[in-house]
Amino acid sequence: MSRIANLIGGKSVEATSGRSAPVFNPATGEQSGELGLSSAADVDTAVQAAKKAFPAWSTTAPLKRARYMFKFKELLEANADKVAQAISAEHGKTHSDALGEVQRGLEVVEFACGIPHLLAGEFSRNVGPAIDTYNDRQPLGVVAGITPFNFPAMVPLWMYPVAIAAGNTFVLKPSERDPSAALLVASLLIEAGIPEGVLNVVNGDKEAVDALLHHPDVKAISFVGSTPIAQYIYSTAAANGKRCQALGGAKNHMVVMPDADMEQAADALVSAAYGSAGERCMAISVAVPIGDKTADALVDSLLPRIQKLKIGPAADPQAEMGPLVTKVHQQKVLGYIEAGVKEGADLVVDGRGLKLQGYENGYFVGPTLFDKVTEGMSIYKEEIFGPVLSMVRARDYGHATKMINDHEYGNGTAIFTRDGDAARAFADSIEVGMVGINVPLPVPVAFHSFGGWKRSIFGDHSIYGMEGVRFYTRLKTVTSRWPTGIRSGVNLNFPSVN
Ligand code: NAD
């Protein structure tokens, strides 16, 4: 069983709180590691290391900072398989899915390689007589990231490549449920030669998070996780004068119009609902066919696809869907299936009671499909974060868009149709941050930015892409005149060009 420590100033350092948490292999239910949980003092050690590194790092030429990112990218590519194995070992997702996660994280590193260009400012000559104005974006200082279990390598990579390339130093607090992949990826940036203290990793739970939220030397907090915690992080960070972007939970609807290619829509739905056992913030958890005829056709297309899915541990190369992350989470998802039955939804495919030979203690739940779900049911209103797809039959297009707009979450959504007009109207008016047109998982590429609306985000900056650059920098605007310029004498009026 491995002992999992912090990574501070480029070295592995044990947490000193005396508290620890078990880490499990979700496929077998066996404990695989013991994670030291950090105290406020451990967090302070990491913040001090980052603070010490900041003056030299922030004044290092952006081009040189980018070169570390190029090297990091090479190391990530060379170690992609190893990182994917570390993800699967503690998260449970299949190896090919984990490789996809590494690739999407790596793309943010590729984006950060362009930082000299991304930081270039603007210049205006002669804004007044012989006066020029220019601006540029400067780093904030020590910034921190707090990340969820479901993308243990990718979500940290949404944050620190951009933050660090922009000249900040960073403290990462990964999920305590699957910390090893985040630590492995961070160690690759250390191997790339990044100066000591530029990136630090502290493991822990609420105690470590609260220490970051209250630390006077932490200038900004990036958070990705569930909505109640995102709201807490945002309000606490703001109350402590910190910049904060806090991305929360989701309930993503996919509208299927009567003219959609039903086979394409069914493939997309099964992939987006059950991929990574539904533990994706962009998973489709609600299917919204328009009209009963479309709904019946969709169920007919979904059923054989769901029945064919192969569930198994990541060690099985044939497996398409793995277990849930923890026993507690498995029980929570099973509880929702129970609730759906009690609330009167039609359980078309029941994922309960799945037992895999040799993996009887794994946290597996089979793919589950509910039909005739209504908007008042808890399985509709709440985020389940498991392999449970709810079908809500919409009367018409207006009913579908109203239910999406009325939902508290607004992370992602999709529409499947052959009608360009309907698709365009949907994209224009829907109150959701990321929209797919015949694309079920519209996760923006690294040079765009990721973020939902409504209670799926707190703060005004989405993550990575140019929004990330803006979040991790502050604008400085300089107005300059040299002594040889025009001497205008004392003038108490507000400066303006007449
Ligand atoms: P979580 O909110 O339980 O945990 C996220 C982080 O917050 C972890 O590092 C955890 O240690 C910390 N944390 C948990 N409880 C805390 C508390 N009371 N005080 C302070 N810190 C606390 O989320 P999770 O279960 O790890 O991840 C799943 C959730 O994340 C889902 O809701 C999912 O939709 C969401 N998510 C959102 C996005 C997005 O981009 N919007 C992306 C991935 C995941």
C-alpha cells in the first residue's frame, strides 16, 4: 500500500497533521494507498515556497517560461500511458477514457506554450499631445487550485499551465479520493526543470481548503467541484478579498427533435450518458425527445445499445464502463435509482445488482435508463453523477427549452436535429454556457474557454483559454509622456483630447 505525501518546493514532504485518509481501488474495493491530510501549517509551508519563488518566476521572460511548458508537454506525451494507469487505478475509468483525459489536459499545456503572444499588450500612440498609452497583463502572485475527483489529471491541467506560464506560482489541492495522478503529472513539470516552489501540491480535505481560502498570501482561487462547495468557496474567497472562479455541478439535457437521425442521436446519448460511468460534469443525464413518437423511437434505438455495453475494471481492455469512485458514491447513485422508482418513473433498464466475477466488492452500477421522468422528481432536479439517464418526454420544442432554462444548472446542453433554423434558435436563446449542435459533449478545446451558466459557475471568468489568461493576470495600463514633449503648464481640468 502506498503512502501519499505532498509535493512542496520540488520535494516529497509528509503532511504533519497526523490525520490521513484511505485511497481505494474502485474496481476491487481494496485500499491501495494512505493519504496524509494537510494541516493549515502544511498549507502555509506550500504557500511560503510559492511566495519565495514568485519574484524570480514572474520576472522570467515569458518566452523562457513557455520553454518549460514545451518540455512539460514532451514529458506528458511520453508518460501518457503511465498517467492514464494512475487515473484508472484510483478513479476506475477505463484506460482509453483515461488516455482521452490526459490528451485534453495536454492541449491546455500546448495553449500555454503560446504565452508570450497571449500576454502581448496593446499600444496607442498619441492619446494626447506626445502621450502614449500601453497596457499589459501582469501575474497575481501565489494562486491556488482545488480540484474534483472525476478528472484527476485534466482539471488541474485546466489551471496551472496557464497560471504558471502567465508568471504566477501555484498551490494545487487535488481530490483526496484519487490524488496520485495529479501528483504524477505535477512531478513531470518538476522534471521539466521548473524552478523550486513554482508548483506545489498539498493533499487534504476541508482543513487544507479552508487554510487556502483564508491565507493572506493566496491571491486567487480556482475551484472545480460540486455546486454547494463551489458556492462556499466563492463566497469565502470573496470575503477574504481573493479573485475566484468556482465551477460547479451540472444536469445536462440533450434535446432530440423529431427530424433527428435517431441512430446518430442514440449513439451520442449512450456515449455521453454512460462514458466514465456518468461521472463527467458534461455527461448527458437528461434526454429530451420531442413528442411521444420521437420518444418511443429513441427508446427502441437506445435499448440494444445499452444492453451491449461491457462493464468491467480498467484492467479489462474490453471494458467500456468502469465502477464508480467510492462505495459512498455507489450507494448514493443506487439511492437515486430507488427514489426514481418510488417517484413513479418507468425503470426501463435497471443497473442495480450488477456483480462482476472476481470484482464482487467493486463499486459497479450498471447503465440505468428511466423513461417518463417528470420535472418534479428528484432524479430530474438533482445531479446524480452516475450511469443513470432520465428521459423527460417534452410536449414540444417550447416545453423542452423552458425546462432547460428553468433548471438551476446551466453547464452544457445539446440538440440533435437536421433543422438549421431550430439549431440556431436553440444556440441563441438557451440559458446554458456550452452548447452542442449534433455534438453531445461540447467541451470547448483549449484555445476556447470552459464554463457553464447559472449555478454551474460562481465568478465571472470561465476556465482555460483566454478567460484563463485574464483570470490569472491583472491589467496594467501605463500613460507616458517624455520631458521633451509639449509642456502644457498646470491644468486642474480632467485630462481629455479636445
Ligand atoms: P466536491 O465538491 O465534493 O469536491 C471538490 C473539491 O472540494 C475536492 O478537492 C474536495 O476536497 C473539496 N471539498 C469537498 N468538500 C469540501 C468542503 N466542505 N469544504 C471545502 N472543500 C471541500 O466534488 P467531487 O465529488 O470531487 O466532484 C464531482 C463534482 O464536480 C460534480 O458535482 C461535478 O459536476 C463537478 N464538476 C464540475 C466541473 C465543471 O467544470 N463545472 C468539472 C468537473 C466536475
